[in-house]
Amino acid sequence: MHIGSFYNKGVSRTSKGYQFVFRVEKNPEVIEIRLYHKETLLKRVSVPASYRCGNLYSVIIEPVSKNADSYAYYADGEQLTDPFATGIADLKEYGQGHPEGSFRYLLPVRLPEIRNLNETVDYADSIIYGLHVRGFTKGKGSGVKAKGTFHGITEKLGYITDLGVTAIELMPCYEFNERDAHAQSPFLPLTERKLNYWGYKPGYYYAPKSTYAGKTDARVAFAKLVDAVHAAGLELILQFYFDGTVSETDILDILRYYVLTYRIDGFHLIGKAIPLSSLSQDDILRGSKLISENTDQGPFPRGVDGRKYVAEFSRSFMIDMRKYLKGDENMLGALLYHMKDFRDDHAVVHRIAGYDGFTLSDLVSYDRKHNEENGEDNRDGELSNFSWNCGAEGDTRKRSIHALRMQQMKNALSLVFLSQGAVYLHSGDEFGQTQHGNNNPYCQDNEVTWLNWRIKKTVLPFVDFVKELIVFRKAHPVLHQKHMLCNTDHRGYGLPDLSYHGEEAWRPDTDPYSRCIGLLFCGAYAAIDATHKDHDLYIAFNMHWEPHTFSLPAPREGFSWKPVMDTATEQSFAVARCGSGRQEQTDTFTLTQRSIMLLEATED
């Protein structure tokens, strides 16, 4: 036994044994490392005070019994918590929580090889698919064997890649205690108290969650998931929640660990006191995506190729676009701002629904939150959801309301996918997953939050719509440019890079009562490849409850306007391509109430 290095916190392998670096904040007389094989204590090792520097002890023990698989730290006979542990023993059943009393922490294991992605994706090109590890495959019709686990996601990778997204974002999947005081409602008897299903709380940040791995070592299962995601050509982004008690140094170390050990591509950081500025300048994290709702710490550095590292998870886009979607007054200014929103030093991730608040389906099905099942007397969750139920609260048999809701869902995703910047789509929104009006299901480990894959079969046209929307966005770089649009023809292409139009071409009406407008993107400002420019695109928005007739701006010589998408038709993309009975000439068109139409200038 001898003193080790203090830089590599936690337990790491040496050529003959292990190095232990752990934190002790008090001044105990006796420090012990206890080594175990399963529950059997193999050895106690006393650590001299001379092996301490500040609050850290560092000791190298060589050799260690080949049977040893776990360890624990003790100070004067009392067990210490090891925040640097990469795995915890005997946590196998989800919902039981962490056992009271002593923990055994797992010694390191050799992880399977994890391949790197060939190329990272620029924020402008990113389409992020968010999911909860357990809820993604635990529900009805998921069709996987390893339900609710890391491997369950691997079994669903074919479906995810078929959607066309570029990244998967996992809600907290580090080791947290799902049964804790935070999830205990004073309005429920003890026998009915809930779990902390979401996991937005402190935990063992270095350790992948054991109960998301079934009977497999969570570290191995997680490594295999990362490798499979990379093999599918997707990035993997992890959510971490910090409550303000974790130091900047520790946050840096945690993220570095996941980059170096698991080759993670990015992080969505939630909570308080998140040092975005320091993280964005760290040599190891340079190139990793860093996403947060709070980006006030800028300006942030950019890569030598101009690529951005930091992105804002935009809440303002979500709120404003929800207001515009339901037809609120004076929202055209917000629409025009968000459709071209671009920051000098950081990117923007746009969403209209997510893990918090209403799902996309609930956004168009409920006027009010319905959180009674949470056990907090419906007092929890956001009061203002900026939603509209389309004429009936919740379930209804009226076909006209179902049709309007489907049209509004198409409108909602069109607002997201036709805007500049990165895109976030939460799992299940592509096929109408409902939480029955619960806008804060943090404690619901059941059918409320588990995806019901059987719904997908009943709304296949909408799933196809989402896929085609993604295909169209990816095929047209004019919709996701890497620079700020200026609304001028600053390169002399004959059209402004972005121009606005009303019912009369070149005459937008942005008065407070107006709810319709047209946007013309000049394709010459976006290159498809070294020799080809994009086509001009015209997007007409009408969230008024009455139809409006638009006069189209004249297309370039040799081109004509062709409808590509119409959210007012059942087969939105297919019908537009094949002809819907509507006019396909180049002068005017009528935009149905509460609809969005997309036209492309194609060669005659």
C-alpha cells in the first residue's frame, strides 16, 4: 500500500491492483477501506492520515484479492458516501429505492469497446429525440424483450433511425434514489406515496442507473448502448440535474468522465449554478454539445471551424409558438423572430412540447392541467400551458374535433421543424402519446408516462407526416442555415435571404389582429453541395379561424411554385405532391383556416 495521485478521483485500476481516491470532510481517527466479495467482507485496510491532501485521501493497494468485487469507506466505524462511485451493488428492482444502511460500491470492470462517431453534427443540422430510459419501452406494444432498460433502447434503434433524427437525449440515467422524500406528497397516505420517476435530483453522477440494466452490470449495459447508438450514426446526449450544491470542479470532472469513459457526445444541463462558461472552454469538453435553458453566462467560445458548443433549450419559443398556435393576438412578431432566431455565440434548440408540461397531443386536447393522480391536490405543475382543447376537454368522440386536433399537431411540429436552429422532439409526440392532461408526471411510473406503442398503429398518417417533415428539413439547408438571416439581398442573388409577405406579395400585415403571413426563403443563400444551391421555399402560416387567399411572389424565371405540404389535408405531404384538387398555379392559393402550407420553386 502506498500513496497515489489525487487527480483521478474515484477507483481506478493499476497494473496490479487499484487506486482509491475518496473524500473525507471531517477529521476521523481511523479511516478504513473494506473490500468485499458480494456480501462477504474479505479485508480491512487502514489508511494513514499522511495519505490525505485537503479533503481527499489517495491510496494504491496492490495486490487486491481476485475475488473482490466491491468496496466501502469507513471513518471511525461509520460508512462514508462515495460520490465518485461508478456502480452500486445490489440495486436490481426498480421502485424499491436504495436500501437503508450500508452500501457496497462496485470495483471497476473492463468495459466493451465503444466506437466514436465518424462526424459530429452541427447544431443547425441537429434533430434531437428525447426519451426516458424506462418509459420508452416499458409500455404496451413496445415489442422489446428488455423492457424499460438500456438494452430496450437498443432494440428500438431501428425505429429511431427510421424517424430521421440525428441524436438521442436521455433523461437522467445516473444512479438516483427513485423512492425519496422529494416524491412524498403530504396529501397521500404512506401506502400510496409515489416515486421520483423523472430523476431530477442529485445522485451518484458517475454511475449509470442499475435498475435500467436488468441483471447486467449497468456500466457494461450503458457502454453497449452508447456503442450501438454510435453504430447507428446517432449522437447520444445525457441530461444531468445539479441542485447548486455540486462544485464547478465536480461538474467538470463528471462530464469529463462520461466523455473519456463512454464517449458521450453532449450534455443537457438542468438546475442551478451550472458553469457553462467554464465547461465550454474546457479542453476535454470542447466539441461536446452543452445545452441549458440559462445561457446568460456568455459570450461562449466557438471552434476553429466556427462551430458552436453551447445551445439554449428555448422556453420562449415553446411559449410563444403555443400562443400563436391557438390563435392569440399580437403573436406574428414573435413568430417571425423565432423562425430565424440565431445567436452569435450559441445555438438555439426549439421545441413546442417535451418531458415537462403537456405532451403534443395533450397540448391540443386540454385547456387545464389534470394532475390529481400526483397526490398534490392538483396544485403542482404549470398553471399556464398556453393550450387549447379544440372544443372538448380530453377524450371525445366528435370526428370534427379529432380532425382539428390532428391538424393542430401538424401545425405545431411544422412551426418547430421549419424554423432555423436545432430541433427537439420528445418521444411519443410523433404518434400522439397522451398523459391524460397531467403536465407534471414526475412521480408517475405507469401507463401515464410509459409510451403506448399501440397508438402508433392508429395514427400512421401522422407518423408518416413527421418522417416526411424531417426528410424535407434535412434535404433543404435553407431551413437550417449556419448564419443569421438579414432580410436583405446582401449577396446580389435577386431576392432577400428571407422576406415577408401578406395576402398581397411583399406586403406583410403584422397588425396585432393579424394571424397569417408568408415567409420566402431564398435558396441561393444555402448550398446543398459544392455545385448546387437550394430551391426557394415559401411557407404560408394561417392560425386564423377563417381561410385567407394569398398572392404568391413571382418565382424566378424557369421556375414555378409547387405545393409540397398542406397541414389541412389528411395526407399532408402525399396529397400535396399528387394534387389535392386545389390550384397548383403560380399566382394565388387559398390557405384553409388554422393551417400551414409549404411550397417549393421547382424547374419547369
